[in-house]
Amino acid sequence: MGKGGSVLGLIGIILGAGGIAFGVFNISSQNNNVTQSIVVGIWDGLGDNLDFAPHNLNDDWLIQFGFNKLTNTDYISVSNTNTRITLLKTGWYKIIISVLLNSLNPTSDYYIALLKDGLTKSYIHYYFTASIASSYHHIDSSVFVYSDGTNYIEINGFSYLDSAFSIGPNLYNQFKIEYIAT
């Protein structure tokens, strides 16, 4: 094939690839199932709350949501001294937590768990301290939970080795809930 035929062949390949890309773009832009999230709650200044059994020990407590920056009451309701959040709309919620754990002991294990209707739904974070470790550990994690419109959630901090711990200074803590809409 001559030089002209090679150029025409190359142009044909480019046009064909462009047609395929346009077709894929056109099909994907017609998809109406676009997911977006709606921020429905933001809190700073988290603390450990020991007021509610069975989570009323120095090594087993609920996170209390402190300084409220946003609460959309169409989606959530907060109760139980700011430790319990009822998810009012049916659907998926993204739970995002950033918290500094304080007073950690060497060779101990620490958990942050999502409780749904009082039962452990999932572990948001697990941390095992080394024999020589800092007494602080920062968590920046998220988890998804489904609500039927009546479920409530709580965030539980606990240690299996009876190692007391707490939440560090407010500067490092935030809790956020997003409703995932389609």
C-alpha cells in the first residue's frame, strides 16, 4: 500500500474510534440512575458518653455528638443526649467519622462500631496498639447503612481488653451523615 493508502487507513481508524467513543458517551449520558449525596448532619466536638447501659464503662461507651453544624430534620432525628440518630427516610446513608482516640494503652485493641437498633451492624475501625505506642490514634473512616425509615444508629467505642480510653480534643473530631439519593 502506498503512502496515500496508509494515511487513509489511519484516518479511517481515527474516525472509527471516534464513532465508538461517541456511541459510548451517548449511551452513558442517557443513564438516569445518577447517584448524589445530600449532607443531612454535621457535628464537631465529639465526646464519650457513659450514661447508657450497657455502654456505660470507661472501655465501652457511646459517642456523643457535640457542636452541631447542620441537622436536616427531614432525614434525621437526634435523641438520647445526642448519642442516638434515627434515620427517617428509607434508603442508604453514609456515616463518616473523624475522631482522635486518647489514653490508649500498649498492646490493647480498640474498636469503633456502628450500632443499628442497638445491635452491632459493622466495625467502622479496629486498632491494635503495639507494645511501644503513642497514647493517641486518629480514625478517619466511613461506612454505609440502610434504613427502613425507622432505624436508629449509635457509634460505640469499646475495648475487649478492658482498656479505658476516651476521645481526644475537639479540634480533631467530626461526624457527618449523608443520605445517598438516586
